[in-house]
Amino acid sequence: MGSAHIGFKSLMRKFKAVLQPGCQPLVHRVVGYADIANDWAPDLRFLVRVGSAEEREGVERLQNTGLTNIFWAEDAALEDGDVAVPNPHQEEVVVLFRESDTHHSLFMTNRCNSYCLMCSQPPTAADDSWLVEEAIDAVRHLRKSPDVLGLTGGEPLLLGVGLRRVLDAVAVHHPSTRVEVLTNGRLFANSKIASQILEDLTVSVKWLIPLYGHADFVHDFVVQTPGAFDETLAGLLLLQMHRQEIQLRVVLIEPVLQVLPELAGFVGRNLPFVREIALMGCEPIGFALANRDLCEVDLSEWASTLELSARVLRRHDIPHLLMNAPLCALPQRLWPVAHRSISDWKNVYAQECESCAVKSDCAGLFAWHEKGWKPAPLKTIEESEVVS
Ligand code: SF4
């Protein structure tokens, strides 16, 4: 199972580690050597961080007393509370969840029923349904309840009842956690699947659903799937019937920017029930690199389109936010709606950012901008330039 993670490089964090022989490639909670007595529970697995021969021997003594669910790992990069899968054959550990991160998400499947131009995680057809069991196990192993837990893919709705089982596991083990499911929403057009997943749901879920145009010719082109626009709209209406919270997601690639004001008006007129709409800079990875001519945009050249679209959304009272967009790429009028949105471990800043007055509020860059492109030429902002 552990080696199957290797294909999901962009979503997983991996560390080299010296692992105790015999540990299994299953979900474990990482715990410090000094805390094992406090944290230990019979129904969980533990990876004990050790830093010396004495600590390794201490873990082995505990094993000899009958604690068969603990193994030691020597790795400075692991943190207490990590939920991780050791891979003894590769001498590495995949961290599925890190408490100290700002954003948390679990990877549900690499399969998808769309084929988006800018997909950051190109889909594969292989059966990866074991990821459902891993996600449920990860939820059980979380030491603290996160405020928000993302579920992502691939397309999580393809899991049907499997997705519902993960949502129910969150409800049981972490009732205060809110879940955000990133889905194209198309399978919610099927009322049987919608009922399987939504009926009597007790956990609080926000559904993050991409919409790339005000008409099928744009949306279906971007997701490379005829009929997707109609299915997504039917799915959105079904979610509304089930009183579910929806965030629409719009990735700012060229074909989408061309119609962004029309899309904003379409949402205002036809989907006024959505909680908010997120306008997102494109990640330069995966299919986006292959479709660079359509996906690489300099956001600073689209400032008037972004401002006009924001005005249309304001007129319709649709809350909106900007994600994955550095502040220096945006007009200052849009700064209040720009969020620090890039997951901690893939978030970097450039040399221009070092002395920038707004760095602490800025989304910065994806780590892979080095190999791809920057969302605009970066510009250090001086304190004196910031309009209060
Ligand atoms: S220079 Fe860096 S920190 Fe400053 S606004 Fe641009 S990307 Fe953000």
C-alpha cells in the first residue's frame, strides 16, 4: 500500500527515515518518545520518534511487554501528531496529515470523470478504493480535531458510499470539524448518488465546486467533457435542495478570464444560493504545463476583468474571494478579498518578497512556479505604496 503513494507527489509530503524492521505500511500516529505512555491507546498504531539508541531500546522493551502497536522511527522531520504511513522498503514516511499546518486535506482518489485543461493532479484509471479505508484510518488517528478538513482527489463523488463512510467517520471522531469536499459535483445530478451521500448527513460540509463559464461551450471545453456544464448545474441544484453549503471555484486561465464578467452575472442571476465564489490562480503543474498556451496568464494584465467581475458579484451580493494570487499581481482594491490560500508545504516566496511590506498577508507562490511560470512579474511593495 505504501508504495502506491508514490504517484501522488504533488499532494503528499514524504521524508526519508530509518524505520524499525517489521513496521507495516499502515496509518500510524507519530508520537514523541517521552509521550508514548500518555498517548498510547490499544486501537491505534504509533510511530515513536526516537533520537538515540537508548530510546530505540526503550521502545523495544515496551514491545516486549506486549505493546505490539508501536514501532520506532528515526527522522528529525517528523512531528508529534503527524498521521503518517511508513514505507520500510523505501526507508521513507508519507505524512498524510500534519497538525501544525494551516490547511489540512486527505487524498481520496486519483480517478476522475473530467479531464480539465489545468488539472494539477492528472487522473489515472487504477482502482484506488483502498484510499477510503486509509482516509477513515487517518481520521481515527488524528490526535486533535482540525477546524477544517479537506477531502480531495480526483473526484471524490466516484467513491459513492465510500465518501459517505469517510464523512460519517469525521462526524463520529471529530464532531466539531467542518469538512470541505473538492468535487466537480457532476454525479450529484444522479439523485440516487446524491441521496446516498447527503441523506441525514450530520457532519458540516462545504462543497467546493468548479464552474468555468456561463454556458456549456466554455465549461465543457475547460473540463474536456461534453455535458459537464448541465450535470454540474443539476448537481448544484440538488445540493441546494439538501440545504448544503456551496463554494464555487473558478480557476483563472485564459478561456475563463475571457468570460469572467458573464460568469459572475450568471452566478448572480441563477445560483444566488451559493455561499461564495473563489477566483483562483492556476497551479503551474500537471496538465497546466501541457496546456501552457491556455493556462499561463499574467494576472496583472487582467486587472480590469477581475475588478469588473468583482463589481458584478458585489451587485448580486455574492461574497467572493481571490486565492493563489500574489498581492502584487492584483489591483489594491481587490486586496481585501485576497487570501493566503496555498497549502503550507507547497507555499514559497521569491527574493522580491523578502523586504515586501505585505508579505505576511500575501498568498505568495506555489513551489512549482520555479519550473512553470509566475502569475505575474513580482514587485516588492513598499510601505508607502499601501493605500490604507
Ligand atoms: S513581492 Fe512577494 S510578498 Fe510582495 S506582493 Fe509580490 S508575491 Fe507577495
